Amino acid sequence: MSLGDFTKQFAKQAIGDTVKSVLDTGPATPADLAGTIVGQVQAMQKALKEDDELVVLYPAGQEMIRVFEIFLPSRELAVLSGVDPNRNTTRAIAPVSALQLVCKIVKVAPNAKAARVKIIEPK
């Protein structure tokens, strides 16, 4: 066996073991899921430049709610506060396991202050 063949075999085994360990962990618990969702929003927001803002949208039936605050009263429940397309204050209450958020980075208008999504976690 040549050194190249040995390296390929070693890489296949390493990748296979990693994939298997990820697949063997099972479904995420609600606590893991809530933390992952919040962590992703926070990471996207942290990477923003001053003239960027993270727009977080929650599809609620026929409407899209622009989320300005995510409150997690427990690890299984999320309360999303924001505005609907008519700028009405809106709140959606949903199980974390059913949350689907659409996140996008947009440029802020000149002379406007970038909005930030506020995360409130349980104590």
C-alpha cells in the first residue's frame, strides 16, 4: 500500500467516524434546539457591520412578522414580538420545535440607526 492509498483510507475512516457520531446523537432536545436557534441569531447579529441590520421574519399564516424580540419563557416555548406588514404590534407564541425563522442581512438607510433583535432567555 502506497503512502497516498494509506492517507486516503485514513481520511475515509476519520470522516466516516465523524458522520456516524453526528448521526448517532439522535434528535435535539428542546433545550438544545432553543439554544441553537438563539445562538444562530446572535452569531449572525454579532457579525454585522454598523450599516447592516439583521431582519428576522416569522411566517405566521398569510403574514410575515418582523421580529424585534425573542423571549424564551421556557426551553420549549418562544414568544416572538415584532410588527406585521401594517406596522401593528404583533406577538406570536410557538413551540421551539415548530419555529421557522427567515433571517437576512440588509443595509440600513443613510442616517438611520440599525435595529437589533433583543434576546430574552429564562432565568
